[in-house]
Amino acid sequence: MNKCTKANKMNAYEELVKISRKIHNLEHMSSIVGWDQQTMMPQGSNDARSNALAEFDVLLHQISTDAKAAELIKQASTQELTKIEKASLLEIKREYELHTILPDELVKAKSLAGSKCEYSWREQRENNDWKGFLVNFEEVVNLSRQEASIRAEHTGLSPYDSLLNIYEPDMNSKLLDDIFFDVKSWLPSLISEIVDKQKNESILKPTGTFSIKQQKDLGLSVMKKLGFDFDKGRLDVSAHPFCGGVCEDVRITTRYDEKDFIQSLMGIVHETGHALYEQNLPSSLSFLPVGKARSMGIHESQSLLFEMQMGRGRAFLESIRQNVVDAFGSSDVFCIDNLVKIYSEVKPGLIRVDADEVTYPAHVILRYEIEKDLMNGVIEAKDIPDMWNEKMKLYLGLDTRGNFKDGPMQDVHWTDGSFGYFPSYTLGAMYAAQQFKTVETLYPNVNENISKGDYFQVVSWLKENIWQKASLLSTTDLIKEATGESLNPKYLKQHLEQRYL
């Protein structure tokens, strides 16, 4: 081996780090431009922006799939690496394999179709225009099936599982079918029992006008209490609430209704959970795949831990009640007992993002079963409304015939081909319940402290056991190290029964 080859071999990992840093910086730009497209971009700019993002996606894809990286990965695997570097190399290899599977032309076509479908969806949804939506959506489905077919061929997974693998590396539809079958065995009766129990409870609902400024000021004050770093992030408005940007510049959004502040406030708490995860990932690894969030299920567990496990609990509502009063004035509506009733009301509804934590899993299971059949070729896009209505009746007793706006058109996820994403929501709820139970076991006084506005025990535990671990461990090992056992859905059921019954 000549000196040059030996030097290259010894520096293979460092070369991969350089490539990862370049990808991270480009992803930073892409993410912020994408955030602008959904929040502040002028209406007439969409076609140009879509074309620009498509070119950017191709550029990123080309850098991410450079054949040089394959040789560097092979060389680096023979180097003496630290434990962190070994974990990093595994993630670099995984990311590389995920990207190299797809041809450039498919990446560009999918980006363009997704941008076009998502942008048109905003108006089509308002107009309940399923027929118009279907024109763009069928192309997104077609391209997503092409992607799924290519990924399935390379991985040996089913088409749907090959997409699920992007978001949840340790999960597959067989495991999900078993988990969701169990949930469906007890969830409908639990919903019915809770609804019957709450029938005789009187709740004072907020009335009047709650200005957007008042709601935003309230949201900002709660974000500050939770520890959001405003030097590295901001709050804005979008058609669909989301957390975007990058760990150094986290952008969260919500949407406001001047007649109801309830949903926007918890939407902000939810997205703040996502943001805190991003802002507390290890900065020394931020430009590497191993420094990113572990999976979408783990990411969702952070937002749901803050919104559901903690946020809708009596202790947290006590801690922010004064913030609510400061924003809107004193009222019997804002007494603690009534706030608890408001935020723990269980009522089957059409909209997933407005659903209570008891009915929420039904919304996710419905979407999972539809998108799995869609990607596996069992159904076509045109079949979705009938299948949606059938499952809404079965799981929540609701009729959505003709109501596309509040039915299959309500979510943004499918517009850009994010199939395989929805299971992360209920997996996240299960991870969140398991994590919060661990915190309560370790710190028996945690809820007493939360009620005083002291979230230190929760935040410090998450920072040490979830946030700072990033992707150094697999999802299974991360949860096992943090809680002492692998994913156990029983904690979600226990939590719901304890809170509501």
C-alpha cells in the first residue's frame, strides 16, 4: 500500500464528516426555504419556489449519493474508531443507503409533484374539492409507489415497510398490526365509558373574542416557561402546525381561532416539545446523522409528553393558569377545576389535530391502515373517501360522507408523499407514556413541582436520557436504557384509564 492510499484510508472517517457537514449546511438552507414557503411566501411565488426547491433537492441528493462516499464508508469501517464514531459511521451508512436507492429524476419529480399538490391543497381543502385534489394527488401516489417499489427491491421489505423504515428504522407493519390490534380491542369501549362518565359533568366553555395577539402573547409566555430558546428559534403561523428548521434555528408554527384559544395553546405546547428536543441535541454532533433525532416516533414522544402527559394534567394547568388570566382576564372559565375539565374532555371528532388523547389513536390507526393498503397496491387513491368513512364509523362512530375537508383532505402529510409517517404519532404517545411513568417513578414529587412551574426534573431527565443521546442508539436500545424496558404499550392504556376513569 503506497503512502497516499494509506493516508486516504486513515482519513476516511474525517472525509465522511466533511461530507456530512456540507449536507447539514445545505439541509439548513432547504429547511428554512421550505418553512418560508408554508408561512410567509407570497401566493404568486409558489411555482418558482417549487422549481428552486426541486433543483435543491436534486443537488442534495447528488451530494448524498456520491460514489466516493461508498468507498469512504468501506475504508472507515476498517479504522480504529471511538464508540461515538462507530455509531456515527452506522448512521452515515444508513443515510447513504436510504439516498442512493433513488434515481435523481425520481427525486426531482417527487419534489415537484409534492410542492404542487401541497400548495393547491390549501385552497382545495377549504373548498372541499376532492376531485380537484385527486388530480395532483394521484401523481404523488404514483411517484411514491415508484419510490416504495425501488426501496422494497433493495431492502427485501414490503413496499409500505420500505417507506416506514425511513421514519421508524426499528418498526415494521407486522409489529404495528399487532400493537394496533391490541389498541382496537380496548379503545372503543374505553372511549364509550369515558364519554358516558363525562355526560353529567358541567364545563364552562370560553366565549367571546380572543385576539390573535393575546393568544400569541400567551403562547410565547408558556414557551418561555418551558425553556424554549428564542435566540435559536421563533413562533409563526401556518395552515397546519409544524416544527421545522434545524436545531440551530428551530421554527414552530400554530394556527389561531379568535373564538377559541384552547387548541392553539396546546398546539404551541406540542410543537415546543418538538423544539426542545431539537434545541437540546448534542451540538458537537449536530452536523452528523448521528446527532439528529432518533426517529419520528421518538420525536413525537417529546411533543406528546409535553402536550398530553404533562400539558393536559392538572399540575401543568395550575402552573400556567396565571398566564391565561394575564392574557384574557379573570373568569370562572379559567378556574383550575374548569381548565382541567376543558383539557380532559373526551369527544369523538373529525379532526386529528384537534382530537383528545383518548380518541387520537383511532385517527392514527385509520390513516395507517389506509396508507398501508395504498402503498401496497390494495386500493387506489379514489377509494380513500369510502374507506375513510367506513373506518371513521367503525372506530369513532362518525360519518364523513361528502365531507372531504374534514375527512381525507385534512392532513398535509400525504400531499408530499410522506407515507409511513402516521404510525409515529401513536408510537410517540406510547413512548411518551412510558417515559413520563419513568420520571414519576424516579421523582414521586414531580407533579407537585410541575404545579409550581418547576419543570426541572422532567426536562433534565429528558435531556440526559433522550435529547443528548440523539441517534447514538437504536430506538429500541434508547427506550430500554431510558426506561428499563423496550416499548410497552400498556403504559398508554394505564395512563388513559388513570386520568379519565
